[in-house]
Amino acid sequence: MADHLEASVTLPSDPASVAAARTYVVGTLAEWGLPADAEASETVRLIVSELATNAVQHTFGQSPTFTVDLVLDRDERLCVGVTDSHPRFPKRLPAAVQQDNGRGMVIIRWLTAECGGRLRVRPTREGGKTVSIELPWTAPAQAAPAEPVTAVGPPRGEALGSQEPQR
């Protein structure tokens, strides 16, 4: 496996693109050795979902697309960033319990911190912004070969208790 991997996808700023971003990221991580059902994959999937949702909802039509970038430095870190062309940075506001929205960045910050990572927001040269997370990455262990199974019980095709008594 390579020591440095990168992947990127640009999607339209449309609600359907949020699911496409999640699928792309989980598929890419699986190609890089992280099973889709691994806890880390689920965490990254949720973070990407929140980042992509923010890029779609909070750019007010000023960003026709958003880009999801993944960078993996083997045995060190995984960086995931979402870039849009809207200049406004996310505001750090506490989310009210009764609000229907506004919890995305809180969720992203919490999940990132729980994984020992960090969150960054930086401007792009084009006047937009990239919101990215950096998480520690340890190469997934290769699955050990399965131990041979020793059959216990009657030979195949015979049910227990179906043998004729010996005379």
C-alpha cells in the first residue's frame, strides 16, 4: 500500500449530493483498507454527511458545487475536507435543543475530538473556504486467515439419532 493516498470528488450543491459524498468517502476508505462497517468509517461517514450538508444548506446558492478531498498519510493521519465557494465561515453557535438545524458543527467538533483529531477552517485562494478534519490513522490490521473448522457430529447428510442400532 502506498504511503500517501489522495482522492477527490466535486458534486453539485444539491441535497442529493450529500448521500453521494458519504458513499464516495466510505467507498474510498474501503479501497484504502478500512471496512465500511468499521467504527472509524462510520465516524468519518457521519462527519462528511454534516460537512456536505453544511456546504449545501449554508452557501445560499453562492456555491454551485462543493468538493470532498481525502488525504491519507499511512500510519499517521487521515484528512477529510469539504470546500465550497461561499466566503462565510461557519459560526460557532451553541445549538438549541429544540432547533431543527445548527448542530452540524457541534457534532463534527465532538466526533473529531473523540477520535483525537482536530478541525480546521481556512480560506481558499478563490474566496471560498475549506472545512476539514484531521484524524489519527492506523493501518487496519489484515484479517487473520480463518482456522480450519473441525467437524463434530455425524457425517454430512445424516441426522443425529438417525442411525440404525447395531445388532
